[in-house]
Amino acid sequence: MGGYCVRIGANYLGNGECEFTVWSPLLDSVTVKILTPEPQLIPLKPQSEGYWQIKVNDVYPGTLYQYVLNGQDTFADPASQYQPEGVHGPSQIVDQQFEWTDEGWTGIAVESLIFYELHVGTFTPEGTFTAIISRLPELRELGINAIEIMPISQFPGDTHVEATLAYRNWGYDGVYPYAVQNSYGSPAELKQLVNACHQHDIAVVLDVVYNHFGPEGNYMAQFAPYFTKTYKTPWGDALNFDDAHSQGVRNYFIQNALYWLGEFHIDALRLDATQAIYDLGAKHFLWELAEAVHHFSQQGQKWKRHLIAESDMNNPQIIRPVELGGYGLDTQWSDDFHHALHALLTGDRQGYYEDFGQTAQLAKAYEDTFVYDWKYAPHRKRFHGVSCRDRPLSQFTVCIQNHDQIGNQMKGERLTQRISFEGLKLAAGAVLLSPNLPLLFMGEEYGETAPFIYFVSHSDPDLIQLVRAGRKQEFEAFHYADDPPDPESAETFLKSKLNWQLRNEGKHKVLWDWYRQLINFRKTHPALLNQDRNFIQATSDKEKELVIVRRWCESTELIFVMNFNSSPMTVTLPIGHNAHKLLDSADTSWSGPGSEAAEHLSVGQEVKIKATSIVLYERE
């Protein structure tokens, strides 16, 4: 035993044999209580570094069990692989054997990824892993090559409603990071989904939460010092990554990452809010996690696995190689692009949008990625960020909608409710023609009208009141007059389900085709395939509200103009060669008002750009 390679939980070895391992360095005794078919108590044996372990015979998959701590209280396994009765129920032994048919899968190169973020519970009427499978062909047709699944760790439920609605949560309140959410399906059904994705040439990214546990069903502190009082997070005491006994906490999460990558063939993990993983030790947890994942990828794996950090620090240290003093993660989210684009499209200047709203900022986001690279940020009232120009553009993920940015609207309004159809096409062009990795949020591609509202299900009435109050407080910075929708209500959850049939109707179909066309350009045009920082140039015109972006490679050059003005504008493009038009969102073929931009453009010729539109030219 020892180090960071201890496999924890109930490891089913086959033939009725199961090895139970739990980390509890401060307890005097740990006993596994087998509940089915006959109750029995079996003490675990102490090992080094605070681990306890025992091999038990005559226990089979489906067996329910709990741990008895110091001969008194009984709890589920912190590394439970399945909680069929929810967060307060017993754990279940799982046989991880599965008939994989993805032998030919070699993964998707990071720089080619096009992410599609989805929430299992609202993506389909059924809200299950297997229900997603029938929609994969259409995602593939659209050009998506990676689905990013919002967290699926077991979260609490509200047993007062009908069974199909009992579990409603975005996933960030999970308390069993190894257990797949029981209302979404079994571990085997998640594997079926991953297997099917690989057959459709789609990678699977799983959103994991290594910065906090949810408030209900969180019994971790009963087992071991999982928390530290040294730091506070928005969710209470921080997880213990650098205090006494932290090695067991680090092992818990590193093993969790390897569990998803190994047992479930997951291609990449998206790490939630890494700025709330506090670690002042010499080797940051993220560095050690990246090391473990890279090592795993090299151990006879057919394809490389990746780590994607969500961070609002604007700090490229996370993704710099270790030899340059970084942590060695593969990519990170960049919020500045979203904020700059959103502020121009919507006019929002409340909350964190007060730091944005100028066309020059969007131009800077194309060239430099971070708008705030050690600049004073009025909303934060301090200097923020640092330059990331030493990192490739393909190490950053950008979007115009994601679960947070929609959910952060008080009523969960998507851009469909906030801006015009012309604005939606402009937004899509801005993201998909960017040199960073684009992320779409489910339904964005056809202009879904359903909101995506913050929803939860708890069984504790006091906790429900706290969540409601907290949600209201969150919007005070945005100065909204109304109350937000009730997060606990089943209706809030049902309102957030997709109207998938819309993608075949009217302007929704036009938008879907527009996204498909842009993705196709992105995947095939040499100038868009070139993600070298030295081959992009972005300029802006503050008065006209235009942003002009040039992208090129040895053989060809593209230039696109985005007009954020509510009036048409004329502009002379900075081109040294004649050009022809490839795409104009104002064209009537895209249900636009009609283009006035010339089909062929000679050097120095003015071009007329319709209000709220994007025009793309290619050098002749």
C-alpha cells in the first residue's frame, strides 16, 4: 500500500470475490456490513498510510453494503461505484466487465475538438445515458466530434415527487464522485453510451468536480480529514489538498480520474472551477493529476487522454509544460472571449460584464486570447490575468453559450430569447471561425427556445430554503427586480428540457444548416486549420462597431468582418489581393434581409456589411 496508487472502493475481482479498501487514518476500526442476501459484518485490516482492506468471498455484483466506523455509525462507501437508493442509501458492488467494441478508436487530436456540452437529464425526454445514443448521428452530421457531459456523480433526490422527476440537478452537488447518477442509468449504460460515441467518431469529455462536495449526503468527514479549515470556498471548507493527511485526499481524486479514463474509456475530463482547488504545496494537485493521467496514457493505451481546466484566473501556468514551470494540463476554458462577444451582442454591462463591451476587446480576444492579461478589471477592482501568448491557440476553449452563462441569466434565458436571429448567426460565426476550440451548448445549434434554469432536488427543507435564498442573492450584483425561478420546483427542471424537434422547423433549421456550414469550413479550410498565433490578425473600429479578422496560411487567406452595429456599415478591408465572398449571414439563403456585400472584391474597394451580420471573404 502507499503512495498515490491505492485503488479504493469495492473492487470486484470475479468469482464472488471482492476487495474492499477504504481510507480512514484516524479511526480505530472499519467494518464492512454486507446487507444482501444475508447480513454479515467483516472487519477490515489496517494497512499502511491509513488504509483499511479486506478480501471477501461469496459476494456478487448487486450486493449492497455499508461501512461501520468505530463500531458505531454506518455510512455508504466514499468511493461507491453505484448508489441505487440515492445519497443516503447503501452502496452496491459493481462488476465493471463490459464488451467494448471500440478497438479501432484512436481518439481525436486536441486541436480538432468541437465540443457539445449536454446535460443528461434535460437533453432527452427520458433523461438517461442510453437515450442520448439515438441523437449521436445528428450530432455527427452537424460536425460535432466531442460531447461534454455535465457532472454525473450521484446527487441528492426529492422523494416527494413521482420517480421520473425525483432527481433534478445540474450535477455540481454530487457527493459520490465514483458513482454514476442512478436516475441516468447504470455504470454499464454509461459504457454503452461511450462505446456508441466512439463508433460515431465522437469523443466523450466528462465534467468532474474536484473542488467541493455537495451539501446533502456528504459523509466524507466521518471517514477521514477530507476537508481543511485553512481555506474557504463558496461551498464551505476547502478540500484538503495540502494539509495533514492530504495524501489520501489526493489519491482519492487521482484514482477517480483514472477510474473514468480506464473503466469507462472517457477521452478527457473537464475539471470544474480549478481556481477553487487550493494547494500551496510544492507540487500542486493539478500537476500531480496531469502527471498521473499522462502516465496512464503511455501505459499501453491506444489513445491519449486529456485534461481540460475551467479557470477564471486567466493564468496559462495551468497548461504550460512542467519544464516551463506549468502543471501540464492540455487545455483551459477562456471566459474573456465569451464575455467580450456577449457584451457586444446583448449590451449587458451588469455584474462581470462591466469589464467588457468594446469591439477592441473582442479583437484582442482573437489575437491574445486573454483580454485581461495583467490589466485593471473594474468589476474585480484589481489587476487580473497575465499574457498567454506563449501558448498555442488550440489550448483554449471558447463559447458564446454554456451551462453557466445561460444559467447565470436569472430566468435561464438562452441567447435565442435575448438577441435577434441575425445576432445568433453572427455569434455562431464569431465562435466557429475563431482559432480556439469551440464549445456549443446543447440546442444552441438550432436556436432552442427552452431556457436552461438552475435546478436542484433536495430532501432537506432547511437546505431548500438556503438554496433559494442563495440564488436570489447571486442576482443582486446584476440588479434584477424579479425573483429567480424556484430551483427546487420540478416545473423548473421540465421547462429546461430540449424541444429537439425544432431543429427541423423554419429558422431553426436554417440556423442548424448555418452551424453545419461553419463547422465544415472550420474542418476543411487550410487558413482555419492553421492555429499558429502568428497567422491571425484582428482589428476593430470603435465608431462603426466592427471587428475584422484575417487568418491565413501559406496557400490561402480568409478575412471576415463582424458588424455589431444596428445599422449597415461600409468598410475597406485590409487585403492585398482580390477576394471572393464565401459566406454572408445577411444572405436571403440564410433567411437574412439580403446581402449588399460584393461577390468579388478588388483591393481598396469598399464593402457594405448589413447590420448585425458576418461576411467571410477568401483571397483569390
